[in-house]
Amino acid sequence: MVRINPQDAQERGIKHHDLVKVHNDRGAVLCAAVLTERLAKGVALSFESSANYDPMGEPGSAVDRGGCINLLTPKRSQIKQAHAMAASCCLVEVEPWDGETEPETAGYEHPVDQLESAAV
């Protein structure tokens, strides 16, 4: 999910819970839009957790439908001697998703489905 200011959403034709494409020069991710007055105009907020990389096509060049927002962040480290990511912000554009969401990738099994299968 991506949180955006209602004014930004209105300018882009986005409604609460619409499917949107969040993108920049690094990639594109599908998210549900959550409109909130708690964010300043021009700000989008998303979190990196709870996502599965699930591209709708060729990995590395297709839109991700799994919510893997880290695709959009820089790959640089905090410092040269550490492997911790310094990805706390990046510039993105948010627009309504006008495409179809393809069926899940062949062979992809959602973690919840795996748990249900194991419980049987």
C-alpha cells in the first residue's frame, strides 16, 4: 500500500483503495492507494515489509505486483564498510493503474497457501 495526500490523489484521478502504479527510473510497483491528510502534499509513504517480488513479466523490467517497494530505492550502502541499506527515501510518481493484473506467475505459491497446504 502507498499512502498519499487526498489533494495529490484528486489531481491524479486516484480514489481511496484504487490500484496505483508507483514508479521511477529504477522500476514500478503496484500498490493500493490509501488517502490520508497526515501526509503533506507531494509526499508518498510506503513501507518495505510484507512484500513478495512478483513481476508481471520479465524479472527486472516488468511491473511488480507483489508490493516490493524496495525496487524503487537506491542500492547504495549507509557507509562503504557496511552492508546496511541507506534507502530511506526516493523520488517516485504515483498514477492510476490502467492495466490488467495478470494471473499469478506459474509455480508461484503464496506463503499463506503454503501454510494451508501444510496444515492438511
